[in-house]
Amino acid sequence: MNFKKLTFILGLAIIFSTAATAQNFRYIGAAKCKMCHNKPDKGEQYKTWEAGPHAKAMDCLTGDEKNDPTCLKCHSTAGSVEKSSLAGLKVDEGVSCESCHGPGSHYKSAAIMKNRKLALSKGMTDPTEETCKACHLGDKPDGHPAAKKPWNFDEFVKVIAHDDPTTN
């Protein structure tokens, strides 16, 4: 009987300690990323994003599509995440930095970004082919236009490639 109580109490302690230490990652928007990621000596990642197809993803939508959750899940980072996790990111921003790199609220500071391992522990993610496939090869709503070219990750990733900001 005492063993069951002890196990129960330890189980509750683990659950509560996990909940207490869980991080509430929030999406801050590309404007916050731009503050550091638009410097010429660090690769101008924001400029590359802004000129690329992801920043313009909302431009492909017309009329009611701009409010359709089925469309927004791939055409807008803000439209693909829980509203409670938004902290500055707007739907009209399109597919922002955080679609690929994760919500930036906890890794946005320069001190954290200089330490890759720390940044990854604070919510930053490295995009993979699977990250891209979620939208590019995922379910499409009826009437969605066909892709202009067959999916080729190695080719397409070059279009959005940008320097690692930690390089000199």
C-alpha cells in the first residue's frame, strides 16, 4: 500500500515539475528576426527571405482563400499554428522564418544565437526535407493548382538558401 502511494506521489511530482518547466515558445515574426539577420556581414538572411517565394506565399491566395484555414496552413506561418502562440507574427507575413526555424521567442537574443546547441534547446529547429514536404507535398484543397515542376528538394532548397548567420 505504501509503495502505491509513493509511486502515485512521485508520478504527480514528475507531471507537475514537467508542466512547471515546460517552455511556452511563441512566434515573434520576421521583423524581429530582421533586426539581426539583415546585416551584410552576417549574410542578409532577411533580405533573401523577403525576395523569395515564402514571403510572397499569401500573394497566391485570392478572396476567401486569404481566410481559409485549409489554405493558410501552408501559405502562412501564423495561419498554421495555434493563435495563442502568436507574439508578433501576422498572417499576411506568409511563410516566415519561423516556419523553418521554429518559434523564436526563446532563442532570439544574440547571446543565445551565438551558441547553436543553446539555440536548439530554446526552440530553434533545423529544417529538413520533411519540414518542406509538409506543405509542398502535403494534402492540397480541391482546385489547388498543380506544381509547375516536380518536387526536387535539392533544387528547390537552393532558391531559399541563406548563409549561416554565425559565419564571419
